[in-house]
Amino acid sequence: MSDEYQLEAPISGDGERTMVMGQLPIPEGIDGGESAFILPADEEKGPNRNLPWIIALSVIGALLVLAAAGLFAARWYYSDKAAPGVTFGQVSVAGQNRDQLTDTVNRAVADSAVTVDGGDGAPVKASLEELGVNVDVDATVDSLLQAKADGSATGVLDGLLADFARINPFSKKDMGLTAEYDESTANTFLTDRFIADDQKAVASSIGYDEASQRFTVSEGRTGRAAKIEAVNQAVNNAIATPGHGASVTLEYEDVKMPVGVDAANQAATEANKRLDNRIVLTNDRDRNFELPVNVVASWIKPTSDLEQGTITLNYDEAAIKEYLAAELPNQLNQEQVDQEDIVDDNGNVILTRVYGVSVKDTDAAAGDVIKALQEGEGGLISVKADVTEHKTTQKKAEMRIVVDKSSQTATVYNGSQVVRTFPVCTGTPGAFGETDNGTFSIYLKYSVQDMRGLNEDGSKYLSKGVKWVSYFNGGEGFHTANWNYYGIEHGDPANYGSHGCVNMYEADAQWIYNNCPEGTLVQVVGATPSGPVR
């Protein structure tokens, strides 16, 4: 039997068969006949051993797909809700949206009241608000919604991983209230509820007295106070773990006055310094405006620090801005007319007036006023203003007052005609006194006014009820000086002079007030004498 055989291959694409020649060993006992050829297709097929693995992998794949779908669904569902594992005051809030969380937080705040037993009478149930806790409900809800979130994740993949970590129910996060606690409010509440008025420790304080136009001191006293450590602990627990009430028993102690008299006196001195150092605003043209004392006083807000035992001065910036915005246009605006040069009988220009002034940016002026108050120095503040175009005309001076320091007289002219001459006593030479030479005009008048300030030695003076005041140069003006009739009679400013004003007898000052309107020229000339001139 030959070892050669022919293997008939499948028919090819062109319809012909391809014969493959080869040699195969012929098992013994089998003849070499054609029927003995064994082809691969004739072999018996055994079981597929990979089938269990295929089935297992298919199941695992399906489970993974379902798990991923579930994770993405959970990620979407909890995107605007508290995540699984988030608790508030140890109570689960998972799945609650913003409105539901807001209700939960409000209920927890209400349920966190502290029952205080003062040892005398029925206990008092105090809310967190009454004890000085300011709860930010919106911020608390935000913290619950963002609990377990990883804000540091960057990129899409990191964000997905962070989101999946957030919705992991096995990861826990307990949240409390977002709140601020003011112990002084709790102390005030407990003192008011449990300590009689005549047993309370009272801080010394300062307040403005309308009659004297000064800040005065109210002395405090020692007394009894509640120890609030137990209340502090209960409140802090309520903030950390809200929704659970607490009960505490108060203890008491004797305490000194929270703010002493010395601290109050120092604060009053600083406040009165702001009243003494006057603030004058000007449009840098013809008009000035001195802030009234009572208005400045209303802006000064003393604030007590009971723990430090001090009183500091603060200033009502909103009130200052509001007042100046309303008042400065009334005081400093000037109606548009032609420029006027005031001339004497010879045509010489005595004074130039510019009209058409409109103040602007009163908030900037308010900032300057606040700075002046903070520094306590007072001063002259220029207010920004628009000046309109104008023509220049000349006007002959009519009413004018010539203050002659050499003769210590004030002579009123109507044109070139002398109307009246009055004896006066001008300012004392020195840093605090001599009346300034120059040409001015009366710009502000008071029928009566309290005047105060500092003497050259640093001591304070107060002249109450000064009558018939006509200001012409900042704080300098004509007024009654019934305390200085000797100085007026003798014309002796060197020894009996003023702080810069022109002292007059009452009837004379009233005549000036009644007959010399705002805008009347005032010319100060001459030199201050070294002794009496009359």
C-alpha cells in the first residue's frame, strides 16, 4: 500500500477543485483503500470548555452596565438634594431638596431652645435668637447640599469620581448650624430676666445734653450678674447638634461696673472735642456753612465694649451723607447772575463776587467731614462745585462796615455816607484771637447762639445765649458781649479782647443784625492797639 494519498479540497471560487498532495501514516489494520481516508470534517466534536467563562463574563458585564446606569441615575437624582449619608443634628436628611431642608433647619432651630432655671420662680425657655444666636438658614442649607462634595476636583474624570464618592451611602457626614453667637446678647437677656433692676451692674455711659450742648457722663454701678458658662455650653451644643433642647441652672456672681467713670469721662472729652472744633464747609466763593452743633452730636455714636470696659466713638456715615446731600445745595449753591465787582466812589474794586455756583459730589464732602470728626480737629472743608459762565459788571458799594482796629470802632457806610459808628472791642493778639484784616462779607446770621471753644492756655470756654451774631470771616463776626462791656467802653483788645469776633453792646449788635443783610461788605483795617484807646 502506498503512503501517498489525495485529499479532495473544497471547490474554489472558479468551480474547480484543488488537489492537495500529502502523506499521512496509515494506522495498522486499515487498508489503503479510498474508503479509509479520514477527513477533519468527519471527526466527532467534544464539549466547549470556555462556555462557563463566557456566560460569567456576560453576567458580570451586564451587572457592571446596570451598576453604572444606577450610579449615573443616583448622581442625577442627588444633584439638587442632600447626599446619602448626610445627617443634620444626627438625623438623616438624605434626599431632601432645598425647600425641605429649609423647613428641617427652621424646625431644628425652634427645637433647640434652652430652658434656664434662675433659681427663683418659673424657668424661662429661651430661643437661640433671644440668646444671641444669628442663624444663617440659607448658608446652613447650602452646607447640607454641598456636604461630602469635593470642591478641589478638576477635570471630567475627577469630577465624576468626586460625585460618585458623594453619593456613597457608606460615607457619613454630620452637619450643624451655620451661625454666629453673641455672648453679650445672652448676658443681657439673662440679666433682664433674672436680676432685678436695683441689683444689676450698670456700665457708665455718655449722652448728649441738648440744654448744655455737651456730652455728659452717667455713672454706672457695681451689681450682680449671671454666670453664663452653662448657657454658653448649651448654645454651642445646639449650634453643633441642632434639634435638641437643653436645660441649665444659673449661678450668680458680684461684678464691678462694666465700664468705669474714667473711661466714660475720656469718651465724653473726645466727643465734646468734636463739638468744640467746628467744621465749616465752603464753596470757595461767597458762602460758608458751619455744621450745627446738635447735628454733629447726632452723628456721634458712642459704643461700649463691656468686656474691655471702654467706650469708642463711631460716626453715622449714612446720616452724614444724607444730611449733606440735602443741606449743602441749600447752603452753598448760588443762583446764576453776572459777576459783580464791588467798587468804591473812586471806582476801585473792593471785592469780587462770583455767582452761578452749584455744589456737586456731596459724598466726597461727607468723607471729608467723617475724616475731620475722626481726627477731632475740625477745620474748613472745600466742597466741589460747578461755576457757570458769567459776564463781569461793576456795582457801587452801598452798605458796608469798616472795622478800624486802631480806633476800635465799627463804622457803617451807605455809599460814601456815614450811617452809624459804634465802639467795639476786637480780638486779642495771639494764636487764638486777633481779628483778621481784609475785605469780607456777612454770610451767616443767628439771633442767638451758644459759643464755645478753647482759650490760649488750652482751657475751654462756653458763652451761652450770645445774641445778634453776624459772621463775616469764618468764625469771626459781630455779636453782643455783655460780659465785656468794660473792654468795649475802653477799646482795650490787648487786655479784654475776644477770640477774633467784634464785641459790641447789645443794642449796637442788634442794629447790625437788623440793618446789614447777608452780603454786606466788611472791611477790617488798622492795627490792634497795645492798650485802651478810650
